[in-house]
Amino acid sequence: MPLLFWVCRDEEEDRWLVIVEGQPYGEYLSEELSILDAIDFAADARIGGNTAEVWHRETRARLY
């Protein structure tokens, strides 16, 4: 099963989050930065031999 990185907006705190296995992995001020870091995290996981994907929670689009 792939390691899933979810990019989502936290409406209460006005920030963007990267979520992995139900836990916050990073907090960001912009959507763009959260996506870029999630892709970097997933690429690092793949280099380490894991299967990894990045998804946008609101649009349900696979980003990587």
C-alpha cells in the first residue's frame, strides 16, 4: 500500500497542511508551498524504496 501524502486546507487556522497517515507532517502559509513539499517528501520516500503518492484532499486530484 502506498504512503499517501494529503494536501489540505485548515480553515480554522488559515493554513495549509500536509497529512500523512492521519498526522500533520507540515504546516504552510500557501497551497503552493504545501504541494511542493509534499512532492519532495513523496520523492524522498520513493528513493527510500517506498511507494508514495500526493493527493489534494479538496479536489481529490492526484498530484504526484
